[in-house]
Amino acid sequence: MKRLLALAAASLAGLGTGTALARDSLGVFGTWGAFRDPGVPRCYAIAMADKIVGRKQEFQPYFTVGYWPARNIRAAVHVRLGRRLSPGSKVIVSFPEANFALTTGQADAWPVDQTANAGILAQMRSARTMIVIARGADGRTFRDSYRLGGAASAMDAAALGCANR
């Protein structure tokens, strides 16, 4: 729980969405947490990537599914990568049953369209793990791995936390 709270605070500060102290915990489900930031307002499910001993990281990688009721945004996927990306780099979210391409920033990625976003969410509800694959600025490929036990419950808690707001 402490790791998820620290990650929630860091993600809020990094996205410039207000004070990290304004968030409310909606629950912890396996390695996933759900939070509400009433000041924005927004809710999100979030998990940190599994730690890989000895791997160079510039950032704490995490995966979020966010809801912004005032903007009419529901279940928007966002990935914070562990390293800066090579210019023009592709990022792939890989599941045992499907792969999805993401559009990128310097160390962030999002689905290329709503169809990919919906496909990622569907896979997150049924798969046990997902891997985010990218090429770092140093030209080396890296992977961030996520366990999905609890992801569906965290996404549902985040959706309910911002319902009718």
C-alpha cells in the first residue's frame, strides 16, 4: 500500500494535476490501486512495473487507466516508461493473446486510437500479465512487466469513484 501511495503521489506531481495530498484511496487490489483526486476531478487505477534487479531506470515505470468526468474521458490508458525513448521509437503493449502499438512522448505512451485503448482494457481484464516493450534513447530495447491480478477491480473502483461527478 505504501508503494502505491508513493507512486500515486509521484504520478500526480509529474502530471501537474494538483497536489498529491488531495487524492483519496479507493482501494488496493493485488498490485493495483485505485485513487480519486477530487480537486481535478479525476480517478485512476495504477500499478508499478515489476522490479528488475540490476536494470537501469531513469523513472519509476507505471501504468494507469484514468477517468476525467469533466472532460468526458473514460478509461484512458497511459504508460510511464522506465527510460527515455529513442526518437521515433515504437512502444508495444504485449499480452499472450494480442499486441498493441502506442504513440509516444519522451518517456510516456498512449494508445494510438480508441480501438487500441479498448483492446488493451479488454486484455487487461483477462490476461495475467502484460509487457510494455520499447527502445530507449541509448538504442537498447527494454521491457516493463506488469502483473494484472487486481487490475480489473482497480479499474472498476476508479470508474465508480468518478461516476456521476
